Amino acid sequence: MNVFFSAMTRKQLEKLPDENPTIGILLCTAKNDTLVKMTLPADNNTIVASKYQLYLPTEQQLIAEVEKIKKEWEENQKR
């Protein structure tokens, strides 16, 4: 993920003036496992989002949400 994030950070030279720095959130799931990884630029002091929250969800909260959605999707596939 760091390689991809570094490449995207370098591409920021191509961003428009009103665009914010890149952040990385990776959500992966398999049959019996869910993984969440987050990364921010080293010099990042601010995160700007379209929906305001006091904090980012923890990796465990994101894992729980991915697993909940995955379970709902699997149940819908059985119908």
C-alpha cells in the first residue's frame, strides 16, 4: 500500500489547486478474514472529508462494518 500511496502522493503535482492531499484506506475481505489499512501523508495536519466526524473509525470498527456488509451480501446471494 505504501508504494501505491507514494505514487499517488507524487501525482499530487497534477492535482487542481482546490483538491486535498491523498489519504489511503484499504478494505479487503476474504471468506474468513477482513483487513483494513489506513495511511496519511507524513506531513499531514488536517483531514478534510465530505461528512464531518470527530474522528476516523478505528481499523476494528471498519473491519466490523465490512464484515456486516459482507454477511448481508452473502445472505442476499442465497435468495
